[in-house]
Amino acid sequence: MLTNSVLSALAGGVLIGVSAGALMLGRGRIAGVGGMIGGLASAPREDTWHRTAFLSGLVLAGAIAAMFHAPTLGVSPLSIPLLVIGGLLVGYGGQRAAGCTSGHGVCGLARFAPRSLVAVVTFMATGAITAQILSGVMR
Amino acid sequence: MKQIAFSLLCGLVFGAGLVVSGMTDPEKIHAFLGAKDPSMAFVMGSAVITCAALYAIARRRNPAPFAITKSIDAKLVTGAAIFGVGWGLVGVCPAPAIVAVGSGAGWAGVFVLAMLAGSRLEAMSSRLAPSRLESSRPAPDTESRSPSPSNL
């Protein structure tokens, strides 16, 4: 069971890396998803097309996964107010740090950016603390 | 048109990777961040190694997007800290949330809307802060906030 999830984690990671690498090779762009969403309205027009297309690809992947009833399409155990608070924090923080798990965590680390390493260590730490507290509260 | 299709394809592959790896399951992320299931670390590990290999080729062709121009500042650290709290709370980050919206998950829709509001809020507040000192013009650094890779 655990080996299975390690293997699928590795395979999924390779797909993510291939996509992010291809986006740089083909279009000279960083696959930073938080930034793509956040700046969608204010981006230059050529860029809006690119962002919309990439985000549509993500949506499409979700739709296809739902057709095949992918078991990893999880359900959030949180209530709506908590989802809203979490969303606000993720949006605000990601914009402030100029990158999220994909921008800093994948693309930034892959280009050896010191800023990204700092960001990843920081959000992993506060994320772990929050998850620990949450699992304590929920139990 | 070809370029748009290419971006779409990249998004599709990226999304497939998130689904396959389990990143779209909030419970898995909670288990990872709560130190109960280490397998999610392999997602980032293999993604970074694969991406770094392709970036090395891209860098040889055109080093411009790889120039590191911004330094580590308080804004980066506080932003990442706030991001992490939200991520730890909900168990999804921006990309998996978009994938989950595509799968028809209502909870993800709520999360994404709040996320949009949060990032607007930050963009507005950081535009206000410096321009208060000068004039009502938007601060010049708002330009550099758009997707130039050197921004990370």
C-alpha cells in the first residue's frame, strides 16, 4: 500500500516536472499556478491566453479524472467558513511570496533559486504546524 | 494557436501529475504535513529533479529567464508563512484546487474563490503602501509582479 503510494507519487512528480520543464523549453515560462490565477485579470493579453490555456488544462485533467473516478480526488473535511479562511490565506500568502507550491516548490527549486528554498522551508514548516494543530483539534 | 494548444497540453499533463501523485486529496496532504505519510515528499522530489534536468537544457539555449534578480526579503518569508498556514489548514494548494474544480468538487470552488479574493487583497495592499508616500500613481514595482520568471 505504502509502496504503491510512493510509486504513484514518483510517477506523478515526473509528469509535473515534465510539464514545468516543457513550459520553459517551449514558451520560456514558469509553471507557477498561484501567480497564473492571481494575475489573470491584470496580465497582458498574450499572457492571458497562455494562462487561461494552462489553467483550462488543469480543469480538463480534473474532469477526466472524475470520469474515471480517480480515488485521489479527495473530499475536504472542512466547513465552508474554514475553506474560505484557508483560501484567503493561500491567496494572500502566495501573492505576497510571489509563488506557491508549484512556482517556488517545483520551478524555483529546479532553477536553484535561494528565494524559493527559503519559501519552501517556510511554508512546509507553518503547514506542518497547522496540520498538527488541526489533527489535534479534530481528534 | 499552436502556442495556446501547447500551454493547454502542459496544463493537462501537470494536472494529470497532480491526480496520479495524490496531491489532489486533502487528506493525503494533511497526513503528509502531519508527518504521518511521507510519500508526498517524493512528488516534490521527482518533480524538481525532472524539471531541473529540462531547465538545464533550457538554460543552455537561453539563460535570460534564469537570472536571479530578487533577494530574500521579509515579504517573501511572511508571505510563505501565511501561505503555509492556509495550505496546512485546507490541504490543497492552488494547482490541485483548480484540478478539483474541474472534477466538479464544490468545496474546491469555494476555496478557489476565496483564494482569488486573498491574492487581490494582497496585490491591492502592496500597491497602496508605496504609493501613499509618492502620489496616487500605482507603484512602479507592480509591473514586475507579473509572471516574469525572475520574479520568483
